Amino acid sequence: MTDTSNIEDAIQASKRIRDDAASVPSASWGELLSGGNALRAVALTGGVALHAINVHIVTTILPSVVRDIGGLAYYAWNITLFVAASIFGSTLTSKLLDVLGPRRTYLFALAVFSAGSILCATAQDMFWMLSGRSVQGVGGGLLAALSYALIRIVFEQRLWSRAVSLVSGMWGIATLLGPAVGGIFAESGAWRLAFWCLLPVSLAQALIVAAQLRGKQGTGKPTVRMPLVKIALLTASVLLVALAGQALDDAGKLLGVAAGLVLGVLVARLDLRPGVALLPADAYTLKSAMGKVFASLSLLMIAGMTEIFVPYFLQTLHAYSPLQAGYMTAAMAGGWSLASLLSSSSNDTGADRMVRTGPVIMALSLIALALLLPGDLLNGIDGIASAIEGVCIAVALAGVGLGIGMGWPHLVTRVMKSAKAGEENLASAGISTVQLYAMAIGAALAGLTVNAAGLSQPGGPDGARMAAYCLFGLFALGPMAAIVLVRRLTAQ
């Protein structure tokens, strides 16, 4: 593309590439990771790597945070608010790209993310921490959405699948660095330093972006319209589900969940009317390929949010250290990254097979965790049996990530390819919007489930044990429903 600052030109160029795609040979990893493409790939994927590392750091240190500043009942809110704020950041992406261009939008995202990290590092109580996580979430949502939106703008279509897999592969880096950073600081009682260490990484990424996206400017349009009402309703939908977890009676919990879901449906209906849209119209019907893909991605992401309580269960029920629990939990992201990278080169038939097999593996893995994490299966058995249990837990956690990652690059690519003319930018940015909304709803439902099962009342090992049974058993229903959808998708 000769003028990536003009989004309309980029859309027309991507349409021409799509029309000619059948005559273009498949791209290799070498082409993506060499020459100018390599430098642009580093600029694009560094932000999602920073975001992913932060996710693993926070997941690892949260048990230490609540022991220090309290707020166990609001444990899941650290993820819920972060992801809910990420939705706001994600929906801003396409509009900011129009106004500011890729370079300045990316630098703005890094600045917001860094400000949130400072708030978290200085938190004195849980509500202060939640405020910082909200600011971090806005920056994180921008970074996550930019990773997908800029793939379409910067790379040719035949590189898209590889680039999407590379973005997913950044979670592999997070798998190594996040638990290590979070675990070391948590075990030393200095969990705040885990947030401070994000600042130099953000600065380094800003320097790379400033150099590699230089010259790419926005249109500077002063009258870009924002779907602020829809964004507010979408965020309120998540918060109502999260608030249901704090209700003391069953009626209040059901009312909160119902109200949240009703608001989500209302947003969908409003988005189908003329105006500034959050998603393409095809995203809201299961009759379309795009609708089936977004529904499948949502179900898998909701089930994947069981991850946030794994470190707590491992430390409370299995006496793992923060570092050990962090790396065990990271097996989930590691499975996702490995499967995504290995499956990206599959042809059409192989891609369909990956898409169909992933939810099956994920469902079986969640059922295995429902049996293993409570600790009753091998209760009272020491030595080699305990070690075998640990290995089985790690394999099951990796299986959850594997189930998502096997079909992820192919599902995301289907969204990009199925977008109608003029909706390519909206569809690519919508991937992160749907992903983040599903994550936020998943985190809120996870918090609701464990609180209802007794995590904080009566609390302790007994409460944690019952919460583990309920959480993983119920959330296995998500990938089971996705099995039906992906089979219809691949048949279509």
C-alpha cells in the first residue's frame, strides 16, 4: 500500500488483494520475519506481548495482593474491570486510526497503559487497585485491537494468517516472562515492583513504534463520530453481571445476570440500526459465517476465563508457591500459543479439522480440571502420586489453551475474509471487541460462580474446593456449545 495513512485507500487495496488472492502463493514464515516485514512485525506484536505479560503478572500476584491489601470478594474484579475497560479502548481503535494514524494511536495506547501501571503499583487498598486496573485496561484494549487492525493495513493478505499466529505467539513470551516476574516479586513480598517493571518495557516499545511506523499519519478528521452510548451500555452489561457476584441472595444474583445480558442484547439491536457501528451486521446472526465465528470465539473465551482463579486454587488447595502456581497457570497460554503457531500453516481441510477439534479438547480439559483442582481425587496420597497429579493438572491446563489456539488463526482469518466491502476495518477491529467482551463476561461469571459456591463465605480450603468443582464443571458447557457451532461453520 502506498498510503497507509488513508484508511479508505487501505480498505480498497485490501479488497484488490482479496480479489487476486487465489493467484498468489502462500507466504512463508521467512517472508514475514525478514526485511522490512520483520521490523514492522516487531512493532505490531510488541504491544500485545506487553499486554499479555501484564495479564500473567497480575494473575500470578493476585493472591499476594489480596493478602496484603484485602478484597478477596473482589478478586475477579481485577480482571473484570480490566477487560471491561479494554472494551472501551478496543472500540476506540478504528476511530483513532482515522484521526491520529497508526503511529500516534499506538503511542497513545502505551501512555495510557503506563499510567494505569503506576496507579496499580501505588495502590493502598483494593478500590485503588481496581481504578488502576481500569486505566490499564483502556490502554490494553487499544494495544490488543491495534495488533489485529494494523495487520490488515501493514501486511498483504497472504501474510495475514502468519501475522495473526505471530500475534498469538506473543502469549508464549508472556508464558515465560509473566509468571517469572510476578512470582519472584510475590514470593519476596514486593508485588508492587511487578507493575513498576512494566514501565521500561513500555518505553522500549514506544521507541520501536516511533521508528517503524514513522510517516503513517491519520486523516485528521475533526468530526469522527463515536458510538459512546453503545460502548457505555456494553460496559454496563459487564458490570451488572459482575455486581451479581456481590449480591447476598440468589434473587439478586439472577437479577444482575439477567439485566447484564438484556443490556448486551440491546446493544446488538442498536448496532443494527443506521449509525456508527461497533460490528458488521453479519456479526449478529448465526446464519452468517461471521456470526458463527464470533459466537464460537465468545464461548471459548468465556470458558478460558477460569484461568484467573487457578493460582488461588493451586496455592490454597495444593500448597504451591506463587512462582509454581504462576507457571502452572501459564501452561494454558502456552498451549494456546503453541497450537496457534503450529496450526497456522494448515490448508483448508486441515484448518477445518483444527477448528472442529479445538472445542472438544477444551471441554475435556475443563472436565479434568474439575476433578483434579479440588484435590479430593488423590487426597491423602503423597510422593509419586502427588507428582503425577501435578503433571495431570499442567496437561489439563495446557489442553484448555490448546483447544482455543488450534482454531484461533483460522477463525480470525475467516472474519477478515468474510467482511463485506467497506467493512474490513470494522470487522478486524471488532475481533478484539468481541474477544474482550467475552473475556469480561467470562470473568464476571467466574467471580459470580465462585462467590456463590463459597470462595469468600465460608472461605478457606473448603470454600475454595467447592468453588473449583462448580467453576470448571459449569464452564465446560461453553466449549460444548461451540462444538455444535464450528461443525455448522465448517459444513457451510
